[in-house]
Amino acid sequence: MKILLINPQRSPENGILRHAPEETKAFIHKKLIGPPLGLLTIAGALNDYDVSLIDMKGEYDLNPDTPSLETFTLQLLEKTKPDLVGVTVITSEFDYAMQIFRVCRKVSPEILTIAGGLHATLCTKDFNRPEVDIVCPGQSAGVFRKIVEYKEKNKSLLLIGGILINGPEGLKLTPAAITPWDAAHKDFIMPARHLLKKWISTYKVGNSPDPATYIFTSLGCPYKCTFCSIWCQFNGEYRQRHIESIIRELKTLDDYPVVRFADANTIVDVRFIDRLFDRIQEENIHKAFVMDIRTDTAANNPLLIKKLAKAGLKVVICGFESCNNEELKKYNKGSESQMIGRSIQVFHDNDVMIRGNYVIPPSYNNDDFQAIATYSSSHEVVYAGYTVLTPMPGTVFHESVKDRITDHDYRKYNFFNAVMKTTLPPEEFYEKTARLWLIKKGNDVI
């Protein structure tokens, strides 16, 4: 049984970049960087099978002359001759995933096509298409292995709970009971990072000479920001990994001097993180760590931040979101704008570089842009990001504004395009958003 796992190409749609003044273009994000942790975990669950994993993002980054998606997929199918093709799908890459599956269908109707990932979890109905055989929502490494085993033994896939199968009546949930799967604890699977050797040089952020990898210390998030997909993906649950499990994984990362904690929120349980970094120091693990940390967490725990900085914390990503407390309430952020300044001071005191992210609603007018420019200028950070408030499918925000969405092209759902009507003319909205990217201390992008 041969399995081909694919991380699709990224969407190039970027309204901010397209309308940006020349002096801002160097700072604006142009791509998502990082290995596909979900696919690596599935590959780890299939370590006794013939598995090929292709990172199309990395391939196009390494070789800009790589042929079109259709031709590239044909070449992959000819080379690997898979029985199953699994594709991980986020919203902005949905169209590319479907194109991959259509090529599979054209090459051989016998190839089993399987969709998973965030979009497959939150927007299952979108996959009710003839090119998709199976949808695996949620943490699907265990169920994916079952599909492979059942397919190999010619057992009915209807006996596998928690998947959706395409049939004569369309996509239907299987009637079988769902087997519980605890990806953060007893069912944790070590990602098969060795399959990414070819593209490791593309996993560098900013001017770092060293490649970065992702690990997760937790799944889900206890906070429920209206625009966020992560807590929706886990139905509001939050699961913390065991400390020794994290330590064992960190010890396998010799190829990666930079480690990005791929948590929605790295510090939820302060005592847990405190103990984890005690163990990191005890084991003499030396990495440059990147974390997502809330402003209120940093402001309220300066001694913890000091400890993390001494143990390797180099960069934090903070969702500032807005300088306006009314906006923060609408987002259900759970913190107030005064925490931004306090957190910046804590990080600066410990030489931790901050990536501060603001979201720009399409409703912003000239006064709003002036207000955010004035605020961010007085709260400068080394890295800064200004992206468009986007109603991502499956979120609370999407449900509340779905009647106001004017652009349903999924390729534009990557936070760099306005998919609702803007108060200002679109070109002006994008230009003003682009100019905000100049308000930062550093000359690098992360």
C-alpha cells in the first residue's frame, strides 16, 4: 500500500501587497513558512508503510520554475504510484487541493482521495464533490491509519467512525462509533520530520540562518475570540501535553536550532510552562524559541518571561488586534488595550523581540487609520503585522457577517484581502494598510 501526502501550494492572493507603495513591499508577508505538522503526524502514524510526503510550498520556494500544479501533481503520481492521496486543507488552499484531487481522479479512479486539516474540520460540506472520496475532520492520524489498514484488507470503510464517505447520495458520516483519540496525551505521535529533509532550507524565518520547526505543547484554546478558528476546531476544548513528552520531542530536533511552539496560546497554565522550562534547562536543551503569548499573560507574569528569555525565548507573537477597547470587546479578546504597552515593556526588558499583530477591519475610515498609526507609533515593536479582519469560514465572526460577505473566492481568505465591502475605496484601504507595515523598529519580517 503506497500513500502520498501533500501539503498544497499557498495562495498568492495578496491585496495589501498588490496596492502597497514600493517602500513597504519588503516588509509585508508574502508566504506562510513552516513544515506541515499535521501531515508529519499522519506520516508518523504510518511509519511501517510506504509513505511519500510532498511539501509543495517548499518545492515552489526551492524551485520557482517548478511546473504548474496540474503538471507537478501528474509527475508526483507517475513517480509514486499511490493507492491513497491525502491532502491537508486550509481555506485559502481549498481550490488547489481540489485541483490535486481532480488530477488523481483523471489518472486513476482507483486512487482513494482523502481530505483533512482545518477546513475539512470546520467546513465539511464544502467537500461534497466527486473528486473527494473521504473527509477526515479533527485530529485524524489514528483514523487515517485505520483507513489504510481497512483498505489494505478490503474491509468496509463504513466500519470506521468519525469520517465522511462520498457515495451515491453525496458525503455521509459513517454510522460507526467514533473511537476516542487523545492526540495530546496517550495517542501522541512523533512527527516524521525526516520526510522533509529536501525542503528544510525553506523553513527559515526572517534573516535567521537556521531552519525552524513546529511542535505543539497544547491543542485548542480556552479563549474564544470571535475571529479565530482554533478554538472552534477543538470545540472549545483545551489539552496540554505532558512535560516529558515535550522534552523527548525536543531532544529529536538536532536539525532545527529554532523551535516554534505551534500553540494557539503557549502560556495558559503558568505553572506548567515554568516546570517545562526547568526541565529544558536541566536537560541542557539549547534552542531559540518562538512562542505565541497573550499581552495580559506577559504583563501579569514578568518573572516568568524573564526565566523563559534566559532559557532561549527569542521571539514572541502577540495578537494586539486593536488599540480600541470596544473593538477588543467585539472580538471577545478577553483583555484590554492597556496590556499592550505593559507587555511590550516586559519583553523589551528581557531582550525578547516582539511580533505585534493588528487586525484592520474593512470598515476603517481615515480617522481609524490615523488612530491605529498614532497608537502603533507610540508602541513600537521590532516586528509588526497589519492584516485584514477576515470572516474565516467556521468561525463565530463568519456566522455573524456572512450576509455582508461580497467575495467568496477562498483563495483570498488568508488575511491579506478584504472579502467584505470596505468603507474606503479598496485601493485606498489596501494602501493605508500597507503603509502601517512601516511602523516598527526592525528591518526584518517574521
